[in-house]
Amino acid sequence: MPRKGSLAREFPILVVVALLVSLFIKTFLVQFFYIPSGSMENTLQINDRVAVNKVPFISDTINRGDVVVFRDPAGWLPEAAGISGNKVTVKVKEVFVALGVLPNPAKQYLVKRVIGVAGDKIICCDKNKGLTINGKPTSEPYIFAGNTPSETEFNVTVPEGKIWVMGDHRGASADSRYHQEDINKGFVPLDKVTGRVVGIIWPFKNAGFVPSQDPIK
């Protein structure tokens, strides 16, 4: 039976090892994010917590239809506030940020669906009020009920190294369509992409896998 003194000495080491393992997972494998808005309803709900795949050989390959988390590419979001609360709450949140349970508020993130990848020509809208991609009609069953594919017309071709993204709640998503005057012309550089959303982990009633759905029929 291990002595109490031995356990006391080993406990700090176990804590450090656990923190290092957690940081490794956050940096290279999986990171968790909180959904603050309804721009991806009903695929993702406000206050959902999602798991994002960061494994390089998977998440470096972004496909049409993937739901991705990415860093704000060009001032899409207002300036972020710091961690708020009393001293204890702030310290707890800082630990959760370090472990990847909470995102860093100093680093602004968004979540959208990839509608176009490099080389794709996307036009809105055809005679059926839908998008066409490379001249082909699309099917988007994930769009929020009552929304059209887009109230804004556009005609874009996705350049190398970038993606075109849109929220599933088209009427409540300030996505690529609304940032065509920025430095990236509304496209998101791939080096801003953190990874692909693979599932909802909280709350339990919403938990489940988040599939990729290519909009091309």
C-alpha cells in the first residue's frame, strides 16, 4: 500500500501530466467551442458546445459541406471583450481556456458551412431560387425552415487557398456574402480554419454527430 507521503509527492506530477496531455489534445487533436449565435440553426443551437477535429491529416482537407470553425478573417466580428467576472471566476475561466474547454475571447472565432472550395463557381440564384455550383443545382436540406438559400445575389469563383462559407440560418448569418468588400473579398483563408465540427457534446439533448453535407445534388 503506497504511503501518504508518496501520494502527496506524486499528486503535483499527476496534475502536471494531466495538464500537458490536455494541452496536447487541444493543440493537435480536438478543441471545444461554444456557439453564441443562431447563425447555424438548426444544425447548431445557441449555447451548444461542439467538438472540433484538429487532426492535421483530416482537418487540413476541407470539403464542400463541412461545418468549420475559423478565426475571424477580416473584422467580421466586433472587438472582443476580455474574460469577465470576479477573481475566482476569471481564474477558473482562464484554466478552462488553457485546457481548450472554453475558447480564448481574445481570439475571435466563427462557425459556418463550407459552400465552395478552390475552383468552385457559385451563383445565386437560379430560376428555382437556389444556388448553383459549377453549373449544377444544389440541395440544402440543412437550411433553416422558411429561409431561402440567399436573399443576396452573388457570382463568385473561389480562389486557391480559400473557401466560401455560409450559415445554415441564411436570414441570420453575416457570412461570406456580406463581406465581399473586405481584403479577402468574403472568402476565408484556409490558414484561418481551426478545424471541422464533428459533434455536439452539450447539452445532452442536442448531443450527436454533425455530418458533412455536400450541397451539390
